[in-house]
Amino acid sequence: MNRRRRPPPAPERDLMLHLRSRVWGPAEFVGLPPWWLTVEGILAGCLGAGAIVGSAVAGAWYGVPGLRHGEVGLVCAAALVLYLCVVRAGRALVGIVAVLAVCLALQAPPAAVGLVLADRGRVETALVTSVEGGPGAVSSTGRYLCSVVDRDGVPLEVRIWRGCKRTTRPGDPLAVVHDPQGHVPPRGVEAGGPRPGPLRGLGGWAAALVVACVVAVVRSYRLSPDASGRTGRERPFASPPPG
């Protein structure tokens, strides 16, 4: 004999709906989301991603340490997360946005350095003084690291891994690109064809961040009051629903 599954009691159902609303957002609309809410999410995501990437580029270009190293980018990521908390977006979506924003903030500084070197960098030949690392080294990422000196015999403060190979030996020449203004550290020049744009690798992270912000803001739309009695997220000056 088939037994129909009885629906959960009203208090339990209300609790489940409340939890779902807090985790993913209530999304209390029928059909497509309000256009103004979608625009709000796009603006929030674009402003957040633009501030994170733009601060890193400005720091690398003008040599501002706080911007160049990504601290301001992390502050921008925290501000974006705080905004989503203010509009009471779903906690799961807020967490996804936080992860994407932090990842973008951590990857933006190296990409900004590459942008500066690609725009105004100068390539010079340095001499290798020692080679370390490699797959067999302890706590190594598999890269070979070359310590080099410039043409005046002055050691560079950073070790070069681009262009440093297993066959590289002390005394070998190594092409290094450096910033004439000294705002960013030098890098090795890898042999091969043309490389993609320095900021192209950030496009996927930025796009994912914008999409996550749009979903979080759209799903924060709430008509029924929550536990605190607030409704919020209604369109300003909208006419009340018919009683």
C-alpha cells in the first residue's frame, strides 16, 4: 500500500523557508527579477572588480606600496562583502563573492606588475651567479631560480625564474626586463611567441565576481517581513500590492 508523504508541519516548514532565505536569499518575486535590481548587482560587481584591479594597477604604475602589494584590493573586497551583508544577501552567496574577490585581489598585483613591464619595461642582459630550486629541491614548486647581477655587477634583489632552466649554469647570460623608474621588481624574459595581455588572466575572475554579485543582489529581494520585522529591497516609490 502506497503511503503519501505528509507535508511537514507549518512551524517546521516556516523554519526551512527561513533557513533557505538566509542561506541563498529569499528571491521573493515571480518571473524575471526587477530590472533595477539587476542593474544594482551589475554596478556593485563592476565597481568592486574595478576597484580591486584598478588599485593594483595604480600602485604598480606609480609605485605606491599599499596599492601595489594588494592591501587596498583586499579592503575593496571586504567593502563589497559588507555591502552584500547590508542588503541582507544570502550567506552562501556572500561567501562565494568573498572567495572570488579575495582571489582577484591576490592575483591582481602580479598582473599589474606585468602590465607595467610590458608597457615601459626595458630588456637587458644579466649574468647568472647561481641556480637553485628545481623538482628535487625541498619545498620547491618545481621552478629553477637564478640569482643574477646586472651589467654593472650589482646583484638584483629578486631571483629570476622566467628563462631560468635546468640547463642554465653560472656565468650564462639571462634576459631580464626591468622598470626604469624602479616601481616594480624585474622579471626574466621567457623565450617563445607573443604572450597574452598581462591582465587577460584576470578576466575570468572578474566576470565570475560580477555574476556572483548579480545573483546575490537579485536574490536579496524581499517583500515579506523577516524576523526583525523589516521588509526592505522593495523598489523605491513602488505602488503597494493590491490587498
